[in-house]
Amino acid sequence: MILPLVVLDVRAAVQADPDHRPALADLQAWERRHGRVPAGAFVALHTGWAERWPDPQAMRNADTDGRRHSPGCSELVLRFLLEEREAAAIGYDTLDTDPGADLTGGRAELEVLILCADRYQIELLANLDRVPESGALVVASWPKARHGSGFPARMFAIVPPED
């Protein structure tokens, strides 16, 4: 599958607050810089969390009470991308769609939202710092799994040459 790639870079906000969820204003700022998110796009949330890989403790970032502190998507932004911009897929450089604090409580509502919308997601994306916020394509492939809930995917970006 080849899709236009949109990279929503929220690294600065995540450095200030590891529980950060992007706001609609973040997406609107992206659209002011690059134009409307194209229908059928793969939208990747770039939080900088991939730098913590492969350390599982750093990825979970749990406090002394076991509560995880890691970024994730927000329901408002996710619904907007799926319903208003018709994104084909969503990706993250984190362990999950849902923020760590929600996962600590056993909630994964955003992941369910994506899957119920018949869209797919890819987690643990790497090298988002090496692709532009817009203008690239992403190629995603995976095995055809039967009765599986998840499996590894291979993704790579096709980046336009620099001027």
C-alpha cells in the first residue's frame, strides 16, 4: 500500500509534558504550513518517543505508582483525521495509540475507535525525524494474517529529492 505521508511533529510539546496529546490546533497549524491533509493519507504522530527504543522501561515511563507517562493521540484529533480528513491510517513512534495514562487504567478507546472505523494503525515507527512533514509517500506492507489481532509491518518512506 502506498499512501501520502503526513508527519505531525509534537516533539517539543512532549519534551515539556510526556503525557501530551496533540490538540486540533496542532493539526490546524500543520495545515496552515502544508495545506489540507489529503484524503487517504497515512498520518504519523512524531513524539520523539522512538529515541527511547529498545528500553522497555523508558518506553513505558512509569512513575513509582506504576502509572505510565507517555504521549498518545487525542480523541478529538483522531476523530477529525478519520471523519473530516478521511485518513486511511494512523501511526505513532510510541507503543500505542492511547496515552500511557489511559493504558495504565486499562483503557484503549482510541485504538478501538481506529479499528471500528475500518482503518489501520502502525505503532513503534522509527526514523520519523528523517522524513519531511509533508511531500513524502509511505509504503506499508504486512503478511495477510487470519484471525490475528496484530503482527509486524514493514514501512518505508519515499522522500522527494531536496531542491
